[in-house]
Amino acid sequence: MPEPELEGLTNFLYEMGLLKRYKRTGWMIAGIDNPESIAEHSFRTAIIGYLLAVMEGADPAKTAALCLFHDTQETRIGDVPSVGKAYVITAPNPEVTADQVAGFPAEASQAVRELVEEYEARQSPEARLAKDADKLECLIQAREYQAQGHEDVPPWIETSAAALQSPSARQLAEACQQVPPRQWWKAFAEAYPRLVNPRRQPTEPAHDHADAKGEPDRPKPQEVRKP
């Protein structure tokens, strides 16, 4: 068996795997049969947080780290939807995290606990941006479900947009409500032939760099001219 501290860290990594299987339960109220997982939400939240921090002049790496750990407690307390929070009382997230990392090496335990405590306190610019990223990710996911034909998601869009604090997050929220979720793919598909072979002329036929016998093209030797 490994050293006890490494065993504790390993157990935590296995525990975090539950986030890939646990679903974001609030979407079920909106009629989403197979909603995103908590891990999927946290992944894009971290990307959004990083970009918001760049736009707002904050620390991008720290903001992304706050985003990554903001829902790690839900392996133990689950994802309580808004409709249930008036009735269900769970342990505060810092307390859950303290139990999760109790078997860690001391420095790693302290680092994770400080991230969660900072996120929950909302005192630093990075923590506030991480919360904005959490809300903005919810808005974007709602827009994607809306594009798939789910009609009950506007409340998620409206409440998420209303909760945003930073100017960059509010601007992005407005853009996300105007730009269709599939627009990036439409633009890519239209540009695909040019992106695949930018040197090819419009009238030039496509080929796979093989001759009639199926042999790959080989560079032709340079012609030697006699003096």
C-alpha cells in the first residue's frame, strides 16, 4: 500500500470521478432527460472563468482553479436544485471539502481548502469572476438546450443573466443570447474546403496524394542539364 497521504489523495481522485456521472438535477425540471454532468459543467465554467479573468485584468489561473473546485463537494451532498434549497439544508461547502481532503498531504489539503473558502467568501475579484463564470455557463447551457427544442429553459437564462456582476460577463451574456449555439459550426462547415487545403484553387480537383497505382506521390528528381 502507498503512504497514507498518497492513499488519501488517490481516494479523492477516484471520488472526483463521480462528478462525471452525477447529473445537474435542475435541468430535469426543464424536461431534459439526460442533462449534463457536474463535471461537464465545471469544465466549461473553468474555461469561462479563465477568459473572464483575462478580460477583467484578474488572475486567470486562480480564477480557473476556483471554478474547477466550486462543485467538488457535490460528490457527497449531491446537486440540490433551486426548488429544493428552501427545504434541504446541507453542510457548508468548506466543511465538506475539509472532510474530503483530510487525508491529503498538508500542503495540498491547505491549497484546496483555501480555494473553496475563497470561492464561498466572494471577497476577491477572482472569486466573484468564478461565480460569474458559474452563472454564465448555466446560461450558455440553457441556450443550447433551447436550440434543441426545450421550451422551459428561459427562467435559467433570465436568472443567470440577472446574477452577473462583472461588465465582461454581462456583455458575454448579451452576446450569447444573440448568437445561436450552432453558428460556430455553420461558419466552420462553410469554410471547411478552404481550411482543409488553403493552397488549392477553387477549380482544382481534390486528390489524395497517390498515383493511379495507389503509390504515394514522390518528388520528381530535378532535371540535370548538360553543359
